[in-house]
Amino acid sequence: MILSVTLGITNREYVFPLGATHGVLFIIYLALSLYASHKQKWSEITWFLLFLASLVPFAFIAVEAYIRREMNKEVKAI
């Protein structure tokens, strides 16, 4: 966002509303990931991986692979 304002692509008046929206969506994501991890009976480590994936760009790819692998283990065990 800073770069787009500096380059003149985005007007400064959009920074606050977009930032606030981004923050609200991030908090909703964390709450939903905590709810999903509880409902699926995932460990705290799995939820922590979800949390880290929300902070590190493109980390969701590795976490998605990990969760799929864990879910496939559970399905095979049943």
C-alpha cells in the first residue's frame, strides 16, 4: 500500500479504510482458524502453523500440504 501511494497509484484517503478492513479480516481469519482447529481436534501446533502461515507470505502452501497429509492419515485410520 505504501508503494502504491508513493507511486501515485492509490490515493491516501483509501489507506485507512483498506487497512482497517484488512485488520478486521485478519482477526476474523484467526478466530475461524481457532474454531476450525478446535472442531477438528487439531493440536495447538497445527493451529500455530495456521497462525504463522497468516504472517509469512506464501507459507499457506506448506501448511495446506501439512493439513491435507494429516487429514489423509485420519481418513485412512478410519
